[in-house]
Amino acid sequence: MAQNEEATIDELAQQMEVNLEMDYEKKDLKAQRELIKQSLYDGSKKLKHTVPKGKRV
């Protein structure tokens, strides 16, 4: 019984680690996009035409 509980706890811990890694990757991508968008902003003018229309940054 204890071995089954240990196995399920280990599986749950591994799943949570994978979920956390994915969350961190998403946050990193969001931060990168924010930096790119901020670098495309030049004072009062947005350089929106430097990225082709319909493409995501």
C-alpha cells in the first residue's frame, strides 16, 4: 500500500514539475514579446510597419 502511495506521489510531483516548466516557458515568451514590442516603439511613433501585417511578434 505504501509503495502505491509513493508511486502516485512521485507521478504527481513529476506532472507538476512539467506544468511549472511549461508555465515558465510561457512567461519567458511573453517577456520576450514585450521586449520586442517595446523596442519597436520609438517615442511618439509606433513602428508597426516593421513587422509584416498579420504576423505575430
